[in-house]
Amino acid sequence: MLKLYTRELSYTEAICEALDQSMHQDSNVLVIGEGVPDPKAIFHSTKGLQETHGKHRVFDMPLSENGMTGICIGAALTGLRPVLVHQRLDFALLSMDQLVNNAAKWSYMFNGQASVPLVVRMIVGRGWGQGPQHSQSLQAMFAQVPGLKVVMPTTPYDAKGMLIAAIEDPNPVLFIEHRWLHNIKEQVPEMMYRVPLDKAQCRLKGQHVTVAAFSYANFDALLAAKTLLSEFNIEIELLDMCSVRPLDVNSVIQSVRQTGHLVVSDTAQKTGSISGELITEVVQATFGQLKKAPSRVCLPDYPAPSASSMTQHYYPNALDLVEAVLAQLDVQPSPTQQHSMQQSLVRQGRHDVPHLNFVGPF
């Protein structure tokens, strides 16, 4: 029996290991992007790669996102496997033409005779006053494009396995990381392994309400689950929607057929979000089995604030999710329960950083 040797790694350490192992296995894998060889190494996710694999395989790029994305697409067409790092998702907006009109469509236009094995890493999430131009969660925008795969792994284990699978995939994959996940730690196998790019992960089993959560929203859901169980004896079934496209609708449908209730928690704005697409698909398949209309916990439909004093009322939290689940079941908390929920679920102090020892975005 094969023994899995595991160590505790952070999310970024798991990403770095996936890159390192993939580069050792396949000499065609390159890592290129803004800040890749910088001493801070994109939250340490590319630390030591240039020293190990050389400047010809790990290198910086100019601030020319559209042009460099085109170059990476061309490299992929010649047989290389570039991992392009745009850091913030917002920067990738400058390369939309290349991603949407070239990378996504190439295999289709040439009847599968050519492929674009390109991975694009993007970082989303809030913090440190980055405001409306540096903290957008626009995964739904990319998920609308046929030919692009979009994944948002939540755990270090999934981050490593999904990145390895993405690098080996013959199609373009957008690998989206929430910056609040970067210091999360768990046991990660030392060996190379793959996590499917098209499957949700069940984080909790429960009988009362299905909660489908994307990216960092899973951690709010885990906090909410503890309060719901201890205060109300309510069990949620938590599905981590780590694949945005293809969207694992079937796993959610199977769960909703058991619970009859659905709450979707997303890191993006409500209008036009992937949460709306998921709810539509589930309602079409389970309309007669739903006990109440599904609900969403999302960002409000206006740009992210820069001032930390405004973030408390902009970003949803675990309390919002608890209230959405209670509304599904028509449960009204008592004043005592409401006070307990406020004490245990509402963040004290700054709301735009994951924990106080974080001092900046890099």
C-alpha cells in the first residue's frame, strides 16, 4: 500500500510546489508574469523557482498584458506550456481580446488539431484599501466564454492538485486565487497528484439546507455551520464550488433533492454572477422538490470601497449566511440567539484584512 507523505503547507507553498514539480516533470513548462522573480515572489508562490529552473524558464514580463498573453498563446501553440501570472484579475482585463478571441477559440476553429495548453493565474479578493480597480471578483465574466476553463480552489490540497491538472490540460485554464486564502495551511501530499477541474467538493454533510460556496466564501460557511448547529440544531450540506466552468451543477442538484433548500454564497456581485447561473440550473432540475425559492449571499451591485470604514457594510460575512439559512427554514432567532450570533460571527476591528498580522497586499 502506497503511503502518502504529507506536510503542512500554506496555500502559496502548495502552488509553488505544484509549479516546481510540474517543471521538473516537463521541460516545456514555463512560468512568466509580473513579479514572478521578485524577492516577494507573488506571496512566495514562485519563491526559488528561477534559482532552480533558470532564467530561461522563470522570468518577469513587461507591463504589456495583452501583448504578453498573445506571446504565451503563441508559445503554447508551439508545444510549450506557459503558466502566465497576471497577479490581480483586474490586470487580466487588459488581455481580454487574447483570452476570449484566441486562447478560448483556437481548438474549436481548427477542429481540435491545435490546442492552447495555457494556465493563467489571477488573484482576487479584498484588503488594504485596494478598492474598485484592484479587488474585483469577475470569475463569471470569464466563465461565460466557451473554451475557457475557470477554477477557484479553496484549500492548499486542491490548489496543488488543480494547478498540476491545469498545467497538464490541453486547454486554457484560468486559475483564480482569493488572496485571503494564501496563508491557509493544511496537510498536503509530497507526491504529485491531480484534482479534477470539473468537480465540486463536499466539505460538510447535512440534511437541512444545501449551501454552495465559491472560494473564500467556504470559510464563512464553515463558521456559519458551527453556529447553526450549536444554536439551532441545523445541519448544512456545504459544497465547495471550486470549478466555475465547467460548473458542477449535478452535485448541487443531488444535494438539493435531499434538503429541498439552496443558498449560494459567492465572492462576486449579485447581478450576472455565477451564483445566478447555478440557481437557474438547479431550479430547472428540481423545481418540484424545492421547499422554498433559493437565495444568494453576494456582494452588493456597486464598486468595492477603498476606505476600511466602509468595508463592514459592503462584504457579506458568516452572519449573513446564517440569516439566509434561517430564512430558508422560516426560523426566527430569539434575542439571546441574535446576541450570541453577533458576538461569535461579526468581525471585530478591521474588516478588510484576513488577520491583523497582514500588513500589505504583497
